Amino acid sequence: MSLQAFYVAATVVALLQFLRVRDKRLVPLVLMLAFLAIAHIRGEWFAARPWHYLAGLAGLALVALIPRKAGS
């Protein structure tokens, strides 16, 4: 299985989970996986670079949404 197929399948699964539970914290995950799928489909590094940057930004947003423990 290629990396493109993996990211497309992971995006579809995350999107279905979002539609099932309607948890807005899944949106950055769906975006990150979709941007990575697009980047890996593009192939050439210079064409894929903006998509990798967008995936990184979505990953940072995902980290920002991770719940923190009250005592920390």
C-alpha cells in the first residue's frame, strides 16, 4: 500500500468519525491527514512543500486542542 493510499484512507476514517461523534477537535486531524494526502500525491518536493506546511499548522492546532490535566 502506498503512502498516498494510507493518508487518503486515514482521512476518510477520521472524517467518518467526525460525522459520527461531531467532536470539533477532530477537524484539525482531518485537515492534517488531508493535507498530507495531497502533499504525497503531488510528488515533487517543491509542489508538495506548501501542503506539508499546512499539515504542520493543522498538527500544531491539534496539539493546542489536547485537553490538559487540571493539576498541571
